[in-house]
Amino acid sequence: MERFRAVVVPVIRMLSPSLEDCCDTWIRSFARYLLGFLGCILWITAAALAFGGVFMILTYKNYRYLFQESFLSLPGWLAVIAAIIMLPTGILAIAISFKSSRYQQGALMYLLLVIFCLQMSSSVLVQFYSVYMPSELKRTMDYLVYHYNETQGPGSMAMDTVQRKLQCCGVQNYRDWLSATADSWHLSAENSHVPESCCKEKYSPCRGDVHHLDHFFQEGCLGKLQDQLHFVLFYLFWCCTVLSVIELLVAVINGILMRNQPFSDIQILDSFTFS
């Protein structure tokens, strides 16, 4: 038994460094391949994030008269900026997977941190708006319906635009116009009508006569607009969440490649260099 130990123990001690080196080499090779793959994924997800940001900006632009806050498009702009920065970040990740340097790896970590901050800011704003917007939107639409007039003021034009684009009528339904016109225009219930923007295209222009319900849309605009806003907010939030996970993986893999890799020596220029 003692002879067996005397033979086996030195062999194990000799093989341990080589096994550790082999395992470390395999991990680094796998990390390089995975980093290159995630760099390509960053490009693809950058397009998805940019789509969500542009959609958010266009939604605000189309319905800006309904929103009291002018910075509602801010999450969209943050998402677009993050998507633009993700393009060079993906290129840098792919370049590091082939040939890495500590300067490239440090730059990658910095870009990932910037993108992460932008996405987290966008996610927080999206969560805030998803809670804040429904009540604010209803209050604004109720005001526009009650103060609607056919002289085409800014508020009336905004309400007409919403009804034509979403093919809807009123806030909750077309009956909102009946009470609004009766109160604000001092009309009798029999003479109340809906605006022409509620009319279906094949019956346009129509008089908005409530006795011809098939001539105009009856569904309210608030539910349709909230569904559209919830979709873009939900899409933007989950884009930022998924991308944050991918960026965390890229940062971890980059850290593995940076481990035990010494910094390059910085040579100070002196007169001997040029002699």
C-alpha cells in the first residue's frame, strides 16, 4: 500500500497543473464562442429595442394632445439611444471573441454599463406611465368631449383624429357624445348627435344621427387607446428586461476572459527610443 501511494501521489501532482490548464483553456475557448454568439444576438435585439422605442415616439406624436406630460416619449428616446450604442457593442464583443485586449474588454464593460443604465431608466419610466396614464388619459378625453365644438379647435381636432385612426366614438362608447352635446351645446336629447369623425368610411359624411347606429362606430376610444399604449409599454419593458439579462451574460463572459490576463506593460518614451 505504501509503495502504491509512493507511485500514484507524485503522478497525480504532476498531472494536476496540466489538467487545470486544459480545463481553463477549454472554458476560455467556450467563452469566446459564446461571446461572439451573444454579440450577434445584441445586433438582433438592438433592432427589436429600436422598434419599440420608435413605436413609443410615434404613439406620443400621433396622440400628443391627449397627454399632459411632454416627456412621455422619453422612454422611447432612451430605448433608441440604447439600441444605437448596442451596435458598436455587438461589434466589439465579436472582435474580442477572435482577438482580445484589455483595452477592448474594458471598453466593452463601459458600453454595457451605459446601455444597462439607459434600459433601466426606460423600464422605470414605462412602469410609472403604465400606472399613471389610464386615469390621466380618461380625464383628458372627458374634457375634450365635453368641450368639443365643430369649429375645429386644437382639442376638437385631436379628438377627431383619435376617432378616425382608432375607428371609435366617444370615451367609453358613443353615448358619451349624447350627454356631452346635450349639456354643452344646449340641445335636447332628441337632437343630440355624434361628430362626423365617428362615421364609418362607407357612410362618410354622415350626420351622426343616433337613429342610424350602423352609420358610425359605437365602441369607445379609451379602451382602444389604452390597449395600444399598454402593448407598446409592455413590449418596451420586456425588451429592456431581456436585454439586461443578455448584457449581464456578456459582462460575465468578458470577465472570464479578463481573468488572469495581465495588463500590457506601458512603455514610457525616452530619448533612447528615438536615437
